[in-house]
Amino acid sequence: MRSYSEVQQTTAPAALYDKWFVFAVLSIVALGLLMMTSASIVISDRQMHQPFYFLFKQLVYMTLGVLLGGVVIQVKMFYWEKLGAYLLLGVVFMLALVLIPGLGHSVNGSARWIGYGPLSFQVSELTKFAVVIFMAGYLSRRNVEIQERFSGFLKPMIILATIAVLLLKEPDFGATVVVFSTALGMMFLAGMRLRHFVVLFSGAISCLALLAISAPYRLARLTSFLNPWDRPFDTGYQLTQSLIAFGRGGWLGVGLGKSIQKMFYLPEAHTDFLFAVMAEELGLVGMVVVIGLFLLLVTRVFMMGREAQRLGSHFEGFVAYGFALWLSIQFTVSIGVNSGLLPTKGLTLPLMSYGGSSMLVNCIVMAVLLRIDHENRMTRLGSRFI
């Protein structure tokens, strides 16, 4: 005769969501809000005469993102597959609009926003999302062609090249790298032949390298990160200030809110260089916690994708793989830039750094992933999607 605890375990309802995934997302968002507030409080007080201006604005975008995510999570993945091509066409059209004076909004010499003031939106963030959705649909429909013929991956490369040209016109080299790397990774996971992948990867790297050295400011960034102390008050300024933050942090950090580098020494402390402020205030232990949370998040998303493919939902699997690659590439590059391992590029920490467009799109991504997990669980139970 079975014990009461055994009967309770067998009759307990199945979990409705991936608890580790939700834990990772909530932990990253909460820690991000805390550190973003700490990193921005000085500049917010100086510029806006309100120490929590950036926090309030980030909370507004987060609230909008959660509301939008609540709508997106109701959309069956079947519809995303059908709308992938139209979504990509819409993004290409928006990228073209950004380049038109009067419609595109420039910040620090880069025309990456459409609209003006609080209604502006960074189109490159939506571009990453659209590319993943489109590539997932293409890979699920043309999987045999991808695996057997060179034309299988040449076709999407033409589309991606068009997007890259528009992104580089803004210019946004960082988003171009993320988009291309994510697409290549998705094609590799789809079973592309190794020799085809090597040819394509080598070609993409060569093109990105040529683009990196074609513009003087890109070349300066590329060379300055190798020895930032050679010109610490010019091209190496951001990186040297970031490295000072890492050095001051030590094992346990100087304490929350006690960063010196955020006091106008480190530019973009609450956006591109948020991880450096974390390193200074939370130390090595804090950095390990942040990296561990991102690793947990990406691992759970890859597991969602693998489960979807095991259940025969190939589009959903490729979408999950694409989002996992995007998140892992962006947080790896952001951490690498902050620590001086990679050339300085304007990439934020997903779900953590200040940025309305990024937060809105990231909330949509999390909602789509929750939908994929929900459909996986319903499929295993033999139930229809609701």
C-alpha cells in the first residue's frame, strides 16, 4: 500500500511553467533594476534634477513590456510562423525610415531611433526579434535544403546582407554582429554541412573585419582595446575607466551605491557599461552571480528548444534556439567589452541595462518563450493549446 506522500506526488498537477526559467528572468530583472538605479543616480540628479528619473522611466517601459507580453503570450506559435516574412519586411521598411531626416532620431551621431522624445523606438532591437522569427520559419520549411545544398543558406544571407547594410548606415555595428551571429548559429543548429558553414562563417568574419577597419572611428575602437592605456584620455578612455572599476571591485566590491566610476568618470555607466559598475560595487562574487543567472536562463531556453523539436514542433524549437543564441551572444559581448576582452561596442546587458526599446522587446521575447514552454507542456499532456 502506497503512503500518502506517494499518492500526493502522483496526483499533483503538472507545472504550468518552467520555474527555473521564471526564477532566472525575475532575478536578472530585479538585480538589473537595482544596479541600473545605482549606476544612474548621479547622472540622473545632475541632468534631470531627480535622482530616480531613469528608474521611474525604466519602470514605465517595464510595465508596458509586461502588459504587451501578456498579450503576446496568448498568441499561438502557429501565427508567428505565418507572420515571420511580413514582420521582417516591416522591420526592413522601418530601418529605411530611420535613415530619412525628420523621421529618424539621432543620438550621439547615430540615427537608430524612429520617432521623437518618449515616443522614440530603436528599430535595431526589433530587427533582432524579426530575424529570429523569420529564420526559424525558413529553417523549419527548408531544413532539407539547408542540410544538403549551398543555396539553402545562400538565400537568407542575401536578406541578411540587406539588413546589415541598413544597420551599418545608422551606424550600428554591434547590432549587425548580433544579427549575423545569431542567424549563423541557427543555421548551424539546423544541420548545415560543416564545410558550408566554414565557408559562410569565414566570409562573414572577413566582411565584418573589413567593415570594422573601413571607418576611422571603428578602427580606433578596434586598436584602442588592445592597449587602452596608450591613450587613456582619448580612444582608450571608456575602457580604462571600466578597468579601474574592475580593479576597485576586488572580491566583494566596494559596496552597493559606493561606486566612484559612475560619478561622471565612466560614460554610459547605466547602459553599455553597467557590468563595470556591478564589478566595482559587487566585486567578483557579484559578477559570478550575474553570469550564473544568464547561464541558467540560456540553458533553460535551449532545453525548451530541444523539447519542442523532440515533440515535432520544429519552428518553436528554432525560435527558442535563436533567442538563446541572441541572449548569450549579447551578454557575452557586453561583458567582454566591459572587461577589455573585446573591442568597445554599444551593446547593453539584456533585461538589465537602461533602455526602453530593449526592455520592451526583451519582454516580448520572454513572453514568446513562455508560450513555447506552455505549448510543449500541453503537447506532452495531449491537450489542445489555449
